[in-house]
Amino acid sequence: MQRKNNILKSSRSGMAMIMAITVIVIVATIMALSLALTTKTAKKTADMYLYEQSILLSKSATEYALLQIAQSNPCTYAGSNFIQDNLYTIDIQVQYIYNTAATCAANPTLLYTTVSTPEQNGSAIMDVAVSVTPDKQVASEPIRYFRRSIQKL
């Protein structure tokens, strides 16, 4: 009498089903990870673009403040606030450095300090803050760039 090997045949078809399910799970996991990575990369790219724009706007705001200082009397321009493209909020604050406090007699609150040498006379400390309001359609997180510079007048 011959033995029938039904046990091995049934386990082989069961192994094929287990292998197929394993392959499907692995492929589904890889697809989910790639989708998550794609969405993170898109958010990161948008945030990086907004941050770079903030840096460029802070440099432009510094030049704008220098222009305003050059067109006015000493210690009269204190800074300004404005909104660019309904997205960026730019805040400029200026303080002055002169060798005598009499130079800023009109507005003594803008005088940062007095210096003793004539080479240091006539400088301005500019604080420029550029911020992007967090909006779910534009930025995934609040973006703020602060720049402090000392400019010779």
C-alpha cells in the first residue's frame, strides 16, 4: 500500500498564501512610507521657500531703513511696520549711536549710546524682524527671521 502525502500538499498551498500576504504587506508598507515622505518633503520645501524669502525681505528692509534715515534729519526715523503680499509682516526698529547726546535732542529715546571717538560717530543699530503668519494653506509652522545690523551713516 502506498502512502498519500496530503499533508505536504496542503502546507505548500498554505505557504503560498502566506508568502502572497507577506509580499502585499511589504509593498503596502513601502507605499505608505513613500507617501508620508512625499508630503513631508512638500511641506519642507514650502517652509524653506518662505524662510529664504524672509531673509531676502529683511535685507531689503534694512536698505529701506537706510534710505529713510538718509532722507531725514538725525534721530527722526524710528522704524516702521508694514505687510508684504498679505503674508509677511516686517517690523523695523532703529536706534542711533552718536558721540554727543545733543545730536538726538529731538528724540532722545532713539539714542542707543554715546561714543567717545569721532570714527564711531554716526551709526545706527537696525533690528528687522520678518514673520510669516501661520496659515494651513501656506506654511505648516510659524516662520520668523530676525536680523540685527549696525550700519554706518
